[in-house]
Amino acid sequence: MYRPTLDPLADSLALSALVAGLPIVTLFLLLGVLRVRAWLAALGALAVALLVSVVAYSMPTGQALLTASQGATFALFPLVWTFGTAIWIYRMTVTSGHFDVLRRSFARVSDDQQVQALVIAFCFGSLLEGLAGQGTPVAITTVMLLALGFRPMKAATVALVANTVPAAFGPLGLPITTLARVTDLPTGDLGAMAGRQVPVIALFIPLLLVGMVGGRRGLRRTWHIALACGVSFALAQFLTSNYFAMALADIVAGLVSAVVVTVTARVWPPRRHDDPVIDAAAPAGPGTTVTPGGPIGSGAPGGSGAPGRPTEQAVAVVGRTDVASPPPDTSVEVWRAYAPYLVIVAIFGLSQVPAIADALNAVTVTFNWPGLHLLTTSGAPSTLPVFRFNWLSSTGTLLVLAGLVTMVILRVTVRTAVVAYGQTLASLRWAILTVCGLLALAFVMNGSGQTATLGTWMAGAGGLFALLSPVLGWLGVALTGSDTSSNSLFGALQVTAAQRAGLDPVLLAAANASGGVVGKMISLQNLTIAASAVGLNGREGDLFRRMFGWSVVLICAMAVLVGLQATPVLSWMVP
């Protein structure tokens, strides 16, 4: 039975924290500085974590390897099971031709790429995060943007930035309910507090998105639409999390902001006289035909010929407005194009009905990972070895059901669907290896005590810990890819640190979830999903460098906000 210690090196917490941080430093250096492939960076960091756990923390080698194996298995189920199935559904829509119909439908709402980024990546992505999470929004919205003419790198970066502020409340409030479970704090108070932090950042994300898509000129053209989107989303998220139902915060906010963006774009459309050339691959209007790239690879419609590595020209404009426009899509075909996503929303919505949820969870198998025996630093039995195999209620399984319904609606044959799933797994092979290495790394750091050492060391800042509290959540999500996992790792630690420093436990516990949202854009898990979805395997390092600066700016803003909420200046915001 292994019990970790917080200061295994010379009884020094600072020295132990310095060594415990080596795996994270290794990950960031390999990915962001040396520009190695993501799977090599993940495995390299894992090797360092194993070495630190065995040598510095005296963790038995067998226990360290078993912990890594459990993390890798958790990556396969439910993570790979989830985002792999989401991309499979996309493949079927491309094969049947209905993704082109969907693209044309969104273009009729607005042919402006900034508006499309807001509607798809931010509003629709928030809806998906509120329902499914686990990388599903990034996997789906990246390929939707790709089909609308966004270059692969731009589609990935936009989807990653958009998938930040919904993370605190999705799927269906799971991060907050998990935080309440590990801290013994009221769920309502935690949800309300997060709902008074995250919406502040949400005000500015749409402005950042349109700036990323169209630059300064694009921001001048669409600032009013982005502002309407941010204000409506923030207000809906705040009101829902504080006064209605915290679990529905992302769903309500996504729907409300989508309506506001659509209405604003029609009543006050972007100016046309100074249109910038946003993308050489951007649709030129109703007569434009776009060939989607992404994870299709060779042997599938829209592929680039090179499996999983289309160039930036994979999304090419092959027609212009001087070419005769295709006949308009019928209402039936438009409905069928939207049907897969409507089915996803319906299935996930039904799965949350208490009677149905109980039936789905009734067959869940829970067991301790064979041979793994861990204690926490306090000597209590660790919950880390517990593996929950919720094979029927899993997000991936529900997506499979949605895929089967999609096959019927889009008239995709069984053979075509099976081939599409096989192509999906083949194109994701490096992404799968990356996610397995990353989750193995997170489990080893948690099981050996490295994560607890880092958190306890940061908690020693006393009253200044209010500034560091969201940074801890940011680090947890950057490492694990999940706000839920970050809350599981650091939630109890935040409460302990708050009590020692004389700060409000609800404030700092919620700050862990709120700070984590801006860590999503640099999470290797999300970077890998985004890169794989648009066929940029091996370019995760490029994505990381593009995202890191913005992530740091946003986490600094969140740290200032939480710091002020811990003082009389903004203490009135604490419930």
C-alpha cells in the first residue's frame, strides 16, 4: 500500500515542488520550444513523471506502472470513445454530401466568417459542451468551420478559444457537482460563484474570436455583433447558474447568444465597403464551392490525398461568383443536414431525464484497478484506483446511438458507416497515443503525490493565494484536459488553503473551476483533438504556441478578478 508524502526531498516542500514540476516543464518544453510531435511530448513527460515518482517519491515501480496503465485505459474509455465517435458522425455527413448543405445553410445566415465563427464555434460549441463535453465541441466545430472555408489552422484555433468559458458548467454541470462532492460545499453556492466569475471572461471571448478570424479590420466590421454575443451569453450564463438551473447554464447561454447573433447580424450586418481578405480559402459567396478537408484523408470525399496531413490548401475555393450558382437546397435536405446535431441534442437531453439516467447508470460497472493499492497523503484510501465503466451512459455510447440514427436519416449504408469508422480510427492513431500518454501522465502525478506537492506549495502563499487559486485550476486543466478532473485534483486543496489563509472557501473552490476554463485552449488533449479533426497531425506544437499567449493573458485577468473578490472591492460578488 503506497502512501505519498508531500515533501519527500530533504523534508523541503519547495525542493519537492521543484522536482514534482519537472514532468509539466518537460511537456511544455518538448511541445512549445523543441516542437516535437505531441505523442512524443506526452510520452517524454510520462517517462519523467515515472522517474520522479519512483526515485524522488519512492513509489514502487509496479504501482507507478499500474497507475499509468489505468490512466491510459481511461483515455481510451471514455475520451477516445467520445471524440472518435463524434468525428465518425462528421465523416458520414461528408460522405452523404450533407455537410455541404449545412455549410450553405450557415452561409445564408451570414456569409461573413466572423459571424460564422461566433454561431458555430462559440454558440453551438457551448451547446455541445453543455450536453457532452470531453472534446466533443472541439471535434465537431473544427470540422464545421473547415467545411465553411476556414483554413485548418484557423479552424482549430477558433474552436479552441471558443471552448473555454463553457467548460466550467459542462457537461450538465458535472465540474461543479464534482467540486461540491470533493469539497463538501453546497453545489448551489459553487455554481453561483462560478457564475459570477466566468461570465466576466465570456464578455470578451467573442471579440477575441472575431479578431482572430478577421484581424483589426474584421473586428471593426463586426464588433457590435461580437459584443451582443458576449453580453447575451454572459448574462444568460450568470442568470441561469445563479437563479435557474446551474446544469443548464451552457445550454441556455448557447441558445440565447445564437439567437442574438443571428438577429443582430440581420438587423445590423457587418459593413462591406472595407471587407478584408480573410482567407484565400474563404467562400466567395453563394456561388462558391468548398471542398472540406480535415480528418478525411485519402480515400474519402474532400481528402487531400495525404492521410491525416492535408496542407493549408486542402480547403480550396474551386468556384467563384462568376460561376453559375447551384440550385438551392430543398427544405428536406436542409433538415437532414441539421438532423445529426439535432439528434445529438435530443439524445443527450433525454439521457438526463432522471428515470432514463437511472436506467442507463444501473448497468455501470465499478471496480478497483487490479493490483493498484494507493492511499492519500492523509492516509485515507485513495479513490484514484476506482474505475467506473459506464458503458451504456457514456458520452461515446450516446454518440454511437446518435450515429445509428444519423445513418438512417442520411441513408448511409452499414458498409459505408463501418468503413468511415475504420478510417476515423486510422486517422486518429497518433491522437489516440497522445491522449493515452497524457492521461497516464496525469494519473501518475496524482497517484504518486506530485500534484498534491505542487498544490500545497502554492497554497503556502497565504493571503496572496487568492491570486494563485485560479492558476492552480488553469494548470490542472492544461494537464488533464478536463475541468472536472482539475476540480477532483485540486478542489479539496483549495478549501484547505482558503481556511489556512482566512479566505472564503466557496470563492477559491469556484476559482479552481473558473481558472480552469482558460486552460482548455492549451490542454494537450484538446490540442490533439483539434489538430486531428482538421488533419494537422504533428502540428500540435504550432497550435500550442498560438494559444499560449492568450491563455496567459486570460488567466491573469481571472486571477485579478478573484483577487479583487477576496477583498472588500468586489467581496459583494461572493454569495
